[in-house]
Amino acid sequence: MDTGFISKFDWSENGNKDRLIYYWPGERAKDEMKRTKIKSINNRAEKYLPGPKEEAKEFSKEQVDLINKLVKLNVSEVTAENLIKNNDQELIKKWTEAINYTNARR
């Protein structure tokens, strides 16, 4: 049954007993991709346009210490800063203490 979604396909083995399958889009797939691109750009225009800059937030010494503690637990610095900005510090402290009693790998 030809739906116009795939115009051609091919496969080959990659030497590890795995097969690679290659698909070429048909006219229907190309049309759908064009519509999706236009729609996604239109729906996300605010992300591409410059807006007001976010104020740089300075962290207190206690917050910096907590960020460093999270980083030592293999949390990325960006994630640690976001956690501190958006969550209760006491809860984060309890979590960092509780992690020492789990089987989590660091």
C-alpha cells in the first residue's frame, strides 16, 4: 500500500549483527514536516525574540554552600542553582543529608 509517506528504503548490516534501516521521506512526509516546522516556529516565537533580561540573582553564603554540597553529590551546577532558586532550602538540606543513607552511587 503506497501512502506517499516513504519514497524509498534500504538496509545494511553494520558488522555487529545489527541492521541499519534507511528511510527516504515521500511527498506526504515532506509536506507534514513543512507544516510542523511552520507551526512550531509560530507557536514558539516568544522564545526566539529577545525579552527583558532576567536579573542576576546573587546567592547568600548559605545558598552557595548548599549549591556546592549538591555539586559534590553529582548534581550539575546549573541544576543546583535552579533548585536553590525555586525550592525550599530546608527541604534541600534534608535531602542532601538523607542521600548519605541511601544506596545511591555518587
